[in-house]
Amino acid sequence: MKKLLAKILPRMYGQYFNLLVLFNKKKCAEAAFYTFCTIRKGRVKKEQESYLEAAKKDILEVVGHKIQVYEWPGSKETVLLVHGWESNSFRWRNLIKKLQAADFNIIAFDAPGHGHSTGKYLYVPLYSDCLQVIIEKYQPKYLVGHSVGGMTLLYNDFQHQNAKIEKMVTIGSPSEFYEIMDHYQGFLKFNDKVMQALDAYIFERFEMHIKDFSSSRFVLTNTKKGLLFHDKLDLIAPYHASEKVHKDWKGSHLVSTEGLGHSMHQKEVNNQIVDFLEA
């Protein structure tokens, strides 16, 4: 029954959008946008509680959300960790261990709708607003982002060019928003009229069309040093995303792997991150 519902429900959403767009384009686009942005996983699991509880620092109010911040103190520069979609700060535990051994000061936070932070939805401009508040408060020198967290770092730099940040690391991050939206359209089977309404809605809210929202475009003005990790067999974010970002980011280095997957928690990845930050 669950498998059957998993197949039927997306098409029901798509058919609903196809009908709604005929009567109210903006309402249809808003519904399609928030359906896409809805968080279904990523809250703190029982086995994650004690680890995160011990590191809780501040709760910050950002755009109507209560954002949980964590700290693992160290005497060296501050590293800010930004997790991916339907995850939380616990995902950094292996890297945190390596960063602690190198005596970095470590800050992480749960995105809206994730971990211990409030909310139901997440999208990159909202995530970037939270990130900017964290950057201004804790003054990190280095940023590390996984998946959509990495995309958020690059969007944030495009918007703010925070001068005190010197190095950025992305891990398995997407680049072209239109590719994500094409997949969304194919999954729900909604028509091009819905996509056009969605594009108009996104432009009205964020002053960017879907095709303009591109990490490879964002990095054209990025003057930081960058380290990009991406697995050639990544099934979540395509490898060519980081290839294109690397091509357009003058100060970047791309580390290609094969068989490490999307999460990339492995020791060899974390060691290279620490080496890059210490260099």
C-alpha cells in the first residue's frame, strides 16, 4: 500500500497543479513552490540527541524562525558547517572530530525545519538569510557546506561577498536550479503552464528566473579559495554540477572521487578538508 501511495500521490499533486493553473496562476505557483520546499525528514533522532545536546550554544531569531546553533570550542580560526537537505548538524560528527584534533573553533546550525530549528520549509534564499546572520555573529574564516548547504554558501557569497571569509568547501553540491526543477516537473507530471507560473512566482519573490539561479553563475564573482568534492557516481547531485562550478570559479580545486557516494563522510575526505583549511 505504501509503495502504491508513493507512486500515486505525486501524480495527484501534478494533476491538481495542472487544473489550478487554469484558474489562478499565482496560487498554483505558490502551492507548487511550497510543496517543493516542504521538509519531511531531518529532525533530531534519538541516537543523535546526546551528541547535539552537549554542543548547544545559542538560539537565534531569523526571519521568524528559531535557529539552533552549536559550538565545539577550539583556539584556532572558526569553521562554520552548513548541512544539506533533510539532514541536521549531527551529519558533521566525523569532520568535527578531525577539526577538533586540529584545534579549530567549530560552529554549526540546523536549517529551518531541520534538527532543533523551527519551520516547515527550506529554500536557498531563506537558508542564506540564516547563514548571513550566523556569519555576522560568529565571524567564521572558513565555510564548509554539504549538498544544498554548499549551494547556499555560493549563493550567499554572490549576495554578500563577506570579506572575512577566506576559504570555502562544498561537498556533493548541485549547481543548476533548472535541473532540479526539471526533475520536480518530471516526478509530479505537471505541465509547462505550471512551470511558467512557477518561474514567474520565483522571479517576483527573488528577482531571479529559474535558469538564473546557478552556482556556476554565482562563483564568477567569488574571490575566495575553494575546494570542491564530488563523486562521479553521485545519485543525488550530478557530478557535472561541480565540474561546471570549478570551471567558472578561478580560485577552486575539484577533488573527484568514485564510489564514495553523496554524503562523503569518509576519513580521506575529512583529512583533505582539514589540510586545505590549515594550508
